[in-house]
Amino acid sequence: MKKELTIQGRTTDEKFASVEAALRRMSRKMTNKVIGILPVSPVFEFAYAPDPDGIIMRRLFPVSGTVTKAGIAFEEKGKKEVRLTFNVENKISLRSFSSTHLLKRSAETIKLDFKVLAGDMITVKVEALEGEVVSGIWIGMVFEINIGELNKKSYALEEFERLTNDEISYIADEEK
């Protein structure tokens, strides 16, 4: 059952003090929630054909983070499966690992979840099985940078609201 709010006091000052006390109690019950959106970084490549070692992409990660997804499309793939291998190596920390996926379709997305450190080098290799030929290879990955690697900026709540409102207005104007 809800408790009814009554204003206490005889004088105006006492009544204001009563209202302020009630507002302080209510404000403790309210949650202040700020949602921060961390952008992801796309990592992508197009290769007309794999190099002689089957590699279609080489990249270096300058900061730590997580690779969460990959998408791949072949302009020509053939009917057989294709093996896609992600090899990660770091010559500073002397670590390495790989992840292999068999692809049946000419376009697929793959859910990944591997952590990379600053200095990790990734090579992506495609192997056509049973003599098939692959060409016109599009590949993209989603890289989420660790929050510790991001620049931090402090804003007063009013300034943050103004910045987001300005951005929303800009997007709305662009869509017209």
C-alpha cells in the first residue's frame, strides 16, 4: 500500500524543509542509469584469390580486445566445403592459437569469441577441399576494443544530454 505524502510544518520555511526531506528520500530510491555505447571496429578485406599459402587476410591488432563475429562470401566457391582458419600469433608474448571452421555455403556468418592482445597478428586462411577453386573472397570481422584501451571523457550530465541531442538532431536532418 502506498504511503501518502503529507507536508509537515506551520511556516513556509518548515513546509519547504518537509518537502526537501521528502524529495531527498525519493531521490535515493530513483536509479540514475547511463547507457554507454562502445563502437565496434570492422576489420575487412577482399581477395581475388588466396595467395600460394591459402592466406586471404593478414592483420595486426594494435590494442587488446575481442573478435566476436566474422562474415565471409565467395563469388566462386564450388559445391564442396571450404576450410576457414584464423591463426593468431604474438611474437612479444610468445602465444598462438587457431580456430577452424568448415563452410558449406557461399556466404556465411560465424560467431567467434577470441581475445586478442596488443601486438597479435592474425592470418586468415582458406582451403578449398577436394580440388575446388575459390575466388572473389570477401571477409569481415567485428573487433571490440577493451574498455581499458578507450579514451575516457568526463561530461556533466547536462553537457552529455546536449551532445546526444545535437547528434540526434544531426542524424534526423541527414535522413530528410
